[in-house]
Amino acid sequence: MSEETLEPPLPPIDARTEAAAERLFGLRLALRKDSTEIIHEEWLTAPEWIRQGCLRQAIEVLTAADQAKPASAKASGYKDRMRVEYRELTARAGRLRDMLQRYADGTLDFELVCPITLLSRQLDVMDEYAVLLRHRAKIEHVDLEEQDSVTE
């Protein structure tokens, strides 16, 4: 293979990129369910071409993640940001509520790592926060159901 067809050299790699690359490497081994220590040891001893491939992927992933902005960051005014925040909060609370219900029904398709009491408390806090946002919106005359300028 000639020099012209080789990949360009990697830019300087920071700890964040190294960690992301190791995570990507570990995901390839995830089906084996190895411990993080085993994955880390294999990462350190992996051939250079595998490490460079993972580093390149990590750079791409992190660059895309850094460029992506959540809807709340794109909202123009505080009323729009409040609407987006409320919508995102209620959507997340709804997903958590559904998961807790599936747990209660015995139909959850994965094993929880976190204690169910902590997840239930998290949902309670999210619901309390939604109540506070609705109360604030009422005081400030913000219609939380109105479409914001980001989604129009």
C-alpha cells in the first residue's frame, strides 16, 4: 500500500477521546460481558490499527455530539425555552413512568441495576418539578402547550 492511500495521522488525543475510543472498543466485546477491567486490559494490548480505528470513530462521534444542540439550546426566548424544557421533562417522566409500570407488571425486558425506590423517587421529583413549571408558567402567562419557534 502506498503512502498516498494511508489514513491521515491522528490529531492529538485527549483523555475524553481516549475514553470514548476505549468505550467503542468495549462495545465490540460487549456480547462477551467482560468486566471493564478486562476490556481495559485488552484495549491496552490491542493492535495499533484497532486502537487507531477506534480513536477515529471516537473523534467522529465526539465531534458530532459537540455540534449537536438540544432543542432547548436552540429556543430563542425564555418562554420558548420553558416550553421545550416542560415538553422534554414530561416526555422523560412519561418514559420513566412506563418503565416503572412494566417493572410492576413483571414485563420489563431488562434487569434493573438501580433500586426501584430510587427510580420511584426520581419520578416523584420530576412530577414535582413539572408542577412547579406549570405554576410558574401560569404566573408568567406562558402557554406550555403552545408551539415554540424552534418546532414551527
